[in-house]
Amino acid sequence: MRLHHDVDVIIGLYGVATNLSIWKVIRGMNGFGFADASLAPALVKRDIAPPSVVAFAIDSESVVASIGGGPLKHMGWRYSAVQQFIVDVVFPIELQSSFSSYKLIREFRDICNEAPEMPDNATITVTPSTTEYSNYIGVAKKLGKR
């Protein structure tokens, strides 16, 4: 059977709203099927110089980080910090050079997990943004009272 030739037979046998995976029905279909390699962009892999990152723990879960020499920014919980890093730093790199930044994610996660506590003598100016989530604002206010 081939999906594009026998779709009516497959629908007739299994219906439209089936829980049966199509690869179990069609012999020889492994993974996502066959792709035309000429349609894919050329793979370019290069080492990317990681941006400088400085991170401090606010409490057991929340971190602030400076990426690329920028000001310290409240990144939220550690997993949220990694998510923001992926969106803000990794995606643009990947758009320019596929498969180039996978190490950056691991290194950033390690930096966040090993972040030292904010020094007691640190002077911080906190300006909560109205666009941040309310729990971020609460942590920012808590940090400002330190």
C-alpha cells in the first residue's frame, strides 16, 4: 500500500478518526516517510562563540541573568530562563546556521543550575514591568526589598 495511491482504501478500512498510526498500516513507511533532499537547505554547522552569561540565584528556583553583557534581567524559574534563552538567543542563531547552537542550551542550563546566590552587598534597582507575569513582579518586589 502507498498512502497517496490507496488513501480511499485506508479510510474505508480504518475510518477517519482512528487511533491507529498510519505507519502500522503502510508497509515500508518508516519515520516520516521520504523527503526530497533537494528541497532542504544546505546543512551548515559551525562553532558559535557563546555570549557571555552571568547568573545569580534569587532563591532556590528563580534566577537573574545578564546575557552578552546586558543588564541583569529577571529570568524567572530556571526552566523559564532556559526557555527565554532559547527564544532570545538560540533561535536567531539557528536561523542563520542550523545545528550550531545546541551546546549553548546545555551550557546556559548549567550556568543557571550552578548560579551563586546574589551577593548580600549587591545594589539593585528594580523596575517591575507591567507586561511581566504577576509572579515575576512579586519576585522582583521581593528582590527589591533585600
